[in-house]
Amino acid sequence: MRYLSATQPGLTQLSRNTSRATPSPHALLPMTIDLRIAAIAFLVASAGCKGAENARANTPPASTASGTTPAAATAPAAKTTGAPSATDPLVAHADSARIRGNPSAKVWMILASDFQCPYCKMWHDSSDLTIRREYIDNGKVRLAFVNFPINSHQNAIPAAEYAMCGAAQDKFWQVHDSLFAHQDTWAAVPDPGPALERITTSAGVEVNALRSCVSKHKMLPLIEADREKASRAGVRATPSFFIGSQLLEGVQPVANLRQALDAALAGSGAQK
């Protein structure tokens, strides 16, 4: 899989083991709406951040042909042609550090998220740990995070910068969890820096390296590349999930994600 063309390890190289049937992210067409979702599930999943408005959840039909992750889901990347960070080892390391799970897993779940989005927090608080426990941490599925900061969320990009600078020190998921846990302390403040630094260092990130990374905006090209490529791949709201051949938008119930993950595992030949 690959989200952007690159040569270093991490999410930038994920395209190398996908089937030939996997489409290019540049050629991916918009997903169709699956009207078969149960009414109550649709209402729950319809919550999402899209600009200043709520986004409706779109759940395309599952494909039975393959369990591979579509190229659209395949990834953010630390590198893109001409990007200032293209040869920066710190950025390349951060790119790899936001991947969680068994390197041999055949199925991926790609999460496009915004740290300031209240619906992303809602999904994180209600479902994230369950999915990690049932699919990620037991080796069945790999999880990768894609930054998709919403323009109307003034502190979303600073939060993403702190998270990715934390990733450079192998603390992405600790910072990720802490940012959502303490979202109310930084999301609406005019200057989120002190709160974001406090949250990030409390997650185990060394402060001097963090300050250097943030002040130089080392991770900004990666974050912007994430958002651009995710948008091209069909992401319109957060949270969004790429699983197998599906793109699901909004606060998906655990049952919806289980169904998509189990279908992708079955299609890949992996044992559920």
C-alpha cells in the first residue's frame, strides 16, 4: 500500500504488497452510499466533523473479492516530491511510528482523524480501545493514523504537530490518547501551545526535542500531505475509516467496524 510515493519505511511504502487490482489513490472514484445500513446504526454513524457542519456517514458495500486495503486507505506519507521533509529522517521515523499492530497482518484499518473534532473524540472514547483489543493488539489487523485537520478547527493542526513530534520519539499513540482525553483543555483556547506541550510531555515525550520539532514545524508538510491525499481518496469528514474495500464515515458503532474487519479478514484468507 502507499499513500504517497516514497522510498523510506513506514506508511510511505505500504503499496508494495497489495494486489494488482488495488486502484491508485489518484484514480479512486467517490464511494457510493450503502442504503442497507440499519436505521439506528445510520443515526449513530451520521455524526462526524466536516468543516463547521456535521457529516453524514457513507458506508459503501463490502467487496467479497479481496481483503486488501484500497489504495485510498493506504496511507499518509512522510514524503512527497518536492516536500521540505522529503529526506528528513525525523519525519520518516514519525511516519512509521503511527502504525500499530502486527507487521505481517494482511488487513489494514486506516483512520483519518482530527484531534479537535468532538466526533473523533466520541469514537475514540466509545470504541477505539475495543477495536484495538479485538483486532489490532492481537495481531489480526494493522492500524495506521492519517491526519485530516478540519479547516474550521483552529487548533487541529497544532495538535497534529505535537502528536507527530511525539511520534518522532515513538510516543504517537500515547500522545494520541492523551490529546483526546484532555481535548477540553486545549481545543478552544487562543494559544494551545502550553496545554499541548504539557499533555505531550506527560505522555513521555522529551521536552527539548519536542520544542525543537514543533518550533521548526518539522511535521507540517507530512500533516498537509496527509490531508491532501486523504481528500483525494474520498475523505470528507472525520472520523473516516478505510477497511478492506470500504470507506466508512462518521462515528461508526463497533458492530459496523467488526463487520467490515471480519469481511476484510475473510477476503484476505486470514483467520478471524
